[in-house]
Amino acid sequence: VQLVESGGGLVQPGGSLRLSCAASGFTFSTYGLNWYRQAPGKERERVAGISSGGSYTNYVDSVKGRFTISRDNDKSTLYLQMNSLKPEDTAVYYCNYAGYWGQGTQVTVSS
């Protein structure tokens, strides 16, 4: 199993980023997937989850209305569209499937 995140970077407050997670090594379309994040000095928290077909999604309260999780099963890729970013969104973001994790991508929100 391999999960490779990309799309992180430095963005000003109020800006947007789109994270991607390219997956391989398992039958992507049959599993629910998650995005997690970990800020310095804090525990890793689950940000969003999506069902195998993409019909069901859920979010931590702090990102509801700003973040959108989606997936392309034909491309075996998971996405996280992040809008109206805030400094408190600064963290390393991870793609998660079962007990597997990617290497993470850094998101920094700062002016």
C-alpha cells in the first residue's frame, strides 16, 4: 500500500489549497478514506472522511463549510479542497486508509 500526498504549501489567511492523495496497492474503490492533520505539539486529528463510493462524507466541526473531501475512484485519488483557510489550519495533512498513512504534506496559513 502506498499513499502519496501533494498540494500543500504556504497560503495567506482566506486562501485556498487543494490536497491530493494518490493511492496504490489496494482496491481503492472499495474502501472509505480519511484526511487527518497534526499541528505542532498537538495530537493527530481526523479532519474528514468519505465512503467508498463518495456518497457519504463527514467533517470535524472546525472545518465544516470550508473543506470538501472528494475522491476519483478511476484515478485512485483522494482530494481535500480547503477554502477560507485560517492560521489554525496550519498542520501536516495525512491521507489515511485502514492502518496506512502517507508521508504527509505541510500546510502553512500565514500572512
